Amino acid sequence: MTDMQTVVVGAGVVGLAIAQRLAAAGHDVLVLEQEAWSGQHASSRNSEVIHAGLYYRPGSLKARLCVEGRDLLYSWCAEHGVPHRRIGKLLVAVEEAEVPALRALHANAAASGTRLEWLDADEVVRIEPEVRAVAGLYSPLTGIVDSHALMQSLEASLQAAGGSVSYRTQVQRVVPVAGGFCLEGTSAGEPFSLSCRYLINACGVFAQQLAAGVQDLPGNTVPALHLCQGRYLAYSGNSPFSHLVYPMPAANTAGLGVHATLDLAGQVRFGPDVKYLQQIDYSVEDGLVDGFARAIQRYWPGCKPDRLVPGYAGVRAKLSGPGEAPADFVIQDHREHGMEGLIQLFGIESPGLTASLALAREVAMRLDKLYPMTKGQTAQTAYKEHP
């Protein structure tokens, strides 16, 4: 006998989405989260953009789940009253040398099923008068979302389906046992132990740490983690933009360039940049303004550096190091290691927020395929799908 049927470790947006979906399917679900509230890491330290699916290799998990997740997320937000706006995004080539790369992105997006509109320089100015560019792409399906409200809606739906979340609870050791797993750790400073049939590792930047605590799991099955910080600067005063504005990503970098995003109140912020780390660090040090201003002024000459002020930082859970090609999401099961019921997610960086509901569906489908339930609805079919 087990204490719980299913335990999800990690109450970020992906962990909550997975837990909500499984609870809606009839699973007895408990989420364990080491922090005092949900989404304290990547889920609340990002651009809050609903990505359309421009950048990712066609056929990859990132490409497929971004497109699927985008549509699921818009429907979820509308149904559950989560603040969001389909604001649109402008991707620009500032000089002629960038146009071939812009055309390649256009083709890449089309191969993943994402519609973009090609713009010449005059059309760019009509959309965003203060932007300087020789050509652009317009993405009408890109949007913004209140990530905190999204997580609150997922947690409320999880609880309505009978699931629960235990905060300030850290899993330190996982022992495979007959018919499942025994979890050991601390909760509110006190030791705990519980057992479960299914265990989902959705810990984001801490996924490798949890995997290292799984007894007898071969270390070579766990992809290496590369922590990558992205810092944001706010801009005081009125926003000059009505859409998101992205430059062309620089070659051989880990980010999408220092872009302009808007929050739901209409304030503009710029970022993130790229800085690989040895340990998690959310500080935004002084001295960033000049570098940010140079990057921004390439596409917005009117940027006034004295209006750039420190904002916040996030840390990406990357599987690729400096100069390496971008890595895809990794979703693992460990039947071959005698650990039936363990599913682990690694490298859930951007577009993880956009793909969260699609990632939840993917995990549910894999659970159904690998470990079909003997009664009741499956995790794949019980959840109400949106058109």
C-alpha cells in the first residue's frame, strides 16, 4: 500500500499544470514544494510571454509543445479568468546583413505551423513608429500573461479536483520500493517519509538535484545542468511600444536578445541578457545600463539610458553550455532501471511557461501509455480539452 497514488515535486507552473491534469483524471495527487509559495523561481522570473513558436527546431518537443501549449493556454486563461492579452510581437532585422537570418526564422516558424507576416521597413514603422529596422516579422499569436494568476488558477483547479500542495517541503532522498517509491525529506523543518505509486520530477532548476537523490538511478542518465542567468531592466516613463519588440538573436548565444516586453499595465521592460552561473543568483548588479542601452538603441534609437533601472533576474535551467547548440526539453521514464512510475523533466526553460499545459498533457499521455489505469478515466482523456 502507498500513502499517495501520485506525487509531483515542484509547484512551478509546469508542476502545477501536471498535478491539476492528473487530479482531474482521478489521480490522488500531492504536490511537494520546497519554497513557501508557488513559482518562486523560473515561473515568476521571466518575460511572461505567451510564445507563438518561432525559434525552435521543427519536430522538437519545444516546437510542438510550444504551439500546442500556446493554444491551450489562451483557452485556459479565457475560461478561468487569468489576465492575459494577445498583444502581438514584432521581430526586426536592424540591418541588411540580418535579413537572411530573419527569412530563416520565417521558414522555421512556418515548418512548425506558426503563421507570421513579413514586413518591409515602411510596414514596420506603421506598426511601431519608433522602431528602426530594414525588415520585420509580425507574430499575431504572441501574447502576455499574468504568471502568478495562472499558477493560482492551476492550484485552485487542482484543489477543486481533490489534490493538494504541501509547501516548505523538500524531498532529499527517493528509494524505489515494491510498487512505487519512498520519499524522505523535511517538511516545515521536521523529517517526513511517505510512499507513492507515481513520482513526477518537475523541479525546474532543481530537477537534477532531486534526480541525484534517487537511489540506484545511474548518474549518466541525468543530463548536465547549466545555470544561465537573465537580467531585466525596467524603463521609467510611458512605453513607446504597443507590441513586444524583439531584435534578431545573436549567433551562438543562449538567449533571444535584449527585447522589449510589456506587462499587463503597459509598462515596458528590457531583457533578458545571458550570463552563465555556477550557482543560482537573482541579483541585478549595477553597471548594466550602458550595455543594455547599446543593445536597445540598435532597434530603438530613442532609448534614454538614464531611464533604465534595475529590475529583476531569472535563472534558466539549460541543458546546453556556452556556445553549444540549444538543447530540447527532456522527459524521461526509468522502466529500464526498474523504476516504473518515475517521470522526470529536465531543461524546462523557455518556452516552458507557454508549453506548461501541453507538457502536462504529454506527461499524462506517457503515464497512460506506460502504466494504464485499470479503472476509471485515463489522465489523457479525462481532462477537458480546449479547441
